Amino acid sequence: MPLDHRLTEEHEQLRRTVEEFAHDVVAPKIGDYYERHEFPYEIVREMGRMGLFGLPFPEEYGGMGGDYLALGLALEELARVDSSVAITLEAGVSLGAMPIHLFGTEEQKREWLPRLCAGELLGAFGLTEPGAGSDAGGTRTTAVLDEATNEWVINGSKCFITNSGTDITGLVTVTAVTGRKDDGRPRISSIIVPSGTPGFTVAAPYSKVGWNASDTRELSFQDVRVPAANLLGELGRGYAQFLRILDEGRVAIAALATGLAQGCVDESVAYAKERHAFEALQFKIADMELRAHTARLSWRDAASRLVRGEAFKKEAALAKLYSSTIAVDNARDATQVHGGYGFMNEYPVARMWRDAKILEIGEGTSEVQRMLIARELGLPTAA
């Protein structure tokens, strides 16, 4: 029996709806936000009203009752036009709300998920630290339980945290060392820190190469006190939690990268038709379409496995590695197709070129993806 890769009617309707929104609402406005390095609150509010931030969450918590395939479709369509908007949605769902959905208590879910699903609040995930990257073994942030007050006392810093400093950021889930294992390795736990908590400081936005209309900050914690009940999941399970979050997030980033790659094709086709491109450029655009099509098959395969409850770690790493690589390739080639105009910020491909490189770094570098793939194939890897 042949495989059927067609979307369900519901998924296709969602895809078309987001495609229309991206072209009619996002495209005409996002360039100005991008050049001003300004967060697009108006666009984000509309995305919230559409239910995009609640796509993969149950209706009982204010979600849309969809799945990760639905989220990926939305991300791909948004990224065909702009990646800043797409990464705001991706991080808000995969890193902000999903940890609470997967690991939170019923009380934590009731408190946070309805507003996160509505896009009224954004959540962030504080994992990466200066000098340590995403290596949990290098975590220096600590959380000590003050038994007298039954509060966690958090000290440390985080860097490169998306959605952490907007006017609607409601919380950051922070990974911190809460003790040591018998072998001396750190015991990592996850703790919810609401925005505005005394001692929790959000730095000014980074000056970035790309994603200029998204919010990325460094965070510091100086004797930050939150209730013991803000522990997310089991004590000492923070490392396992973020591994699962990153596996799922790679599927989402792969969809986003595919969208950027397809956006490069869209812009190049339109430009080539206007300029009557010669054969060499037509071949280049054909190769770009091949890459985007293959990347789409890859991320949808990983998402389908995730939705069915099957193992998907290797497929997520494959999709993330390939899609991020070809996003950079397509952005470079789209710039070449446009010639001198590709170097002008008024053209979307210039923005796509600036946005593409981070896709080979965030949610695990390309080197990390190759390590994961090798490990899943049973090959020996460094300890």
C-alpha cells in the first residue's frame, strides 16, 4: 500500500490560514519592526487571537487540541515570510509552555497554561549559561531550599534566552543545581521564576546579526526567592526534562528552517520571473526547491513519529541537521540570484540570509546533531 503524505483536511486548513496571515499581516509590517529591532507586539497579539500559541495543548487548558504537526505547519508558513515571528511562536510554545504542560502539577498548569495558550503571556526556558552553552554539566546557577521559609533561593545567570524580556513575558523556567549525586555530578532541577520577582534582572536586548524582531536577553539571579512549590516536575529531573524538550524543539526548528528555505525559493522565483533569469539561475532555483522539499519530508516524518508516540530522537536530529544546513544554502543562493539587490535590506532575502545561520546553532548545534545521529546508529562516541 503506498504511503499517503497528504495532510488531513484540518491540517491543510490550518496551513492555508497561517499562510494567508503571514502574507497579508506579517509581510507588509515585519520589515519595519526588523530594521528598528522592535518586538512586534501587534502581530503577536493577533497570533494569540488565532490560537497559534495553544496549537498543541489540550482544550481544557485553553489550547486548540492540536499536535506537533500542526505547530510545525504554522511555523513553516510563518518562516516563509519572517523568522523573528516564527521563533517567537516556537519558543513560546516549545520552550515556554510545553515544559509546564509536560512536567507541571495540575495547579501549575491551571495557573499558567490558559494565558500562555492565549498569547497573553510568553514563557521562556533558562538553560544556556555564559561559558557553558547548553552543557548541563557546566551549569553554575544554583538553587538552595531555605527550609525556614520553604523557598528556593536562586543565584546565577543565563544567556541567549528567547522571549525573556518582553512586556508580556510571564515566567522563565530556570535550570539550576539543587545538589550533587553520589558520583559528584550536579543534580539539575527546573524551577519556575515569575517575571518581576525581586533579584531577577533582565538585561537589555542583545544586538544580533539576525532575528532582530525577536526578544533575546541575558538574565541574572541574585538571591531570587520563589516558593518551593515552583519546582517543575521531580527534584533532580531537570536534565532529563530539557533533553525531552530539546528533542521536540528540534522538530519545530526543522519546520521553521524549512519555511525559511522555502521562502528563499518563493522570493527567487518571483525575482527571476521579473528579470527573465538565464538558465544557470533557473537551475540554481530548482536545486533550492529540491532542498526545501526534502527538508519538508524530513521534519514531517519526525513530527508524525512524535504524534504517534513512536521513537523520534534520530529523526528529529536528522531533520534539524538537514533543514538548518539547507536553509543556509538556500539563503546564500537566493542572495546570489538577486545580485546586488540581495544585499539590500529592503529585500526579504537579505533578512533571510541574516536569519539563517542561527538555525545551525540553536536547539543544539549541527555538531551535536551529528553526535546524536551517530549514537542512535550505535556508533561509539566520546564520553
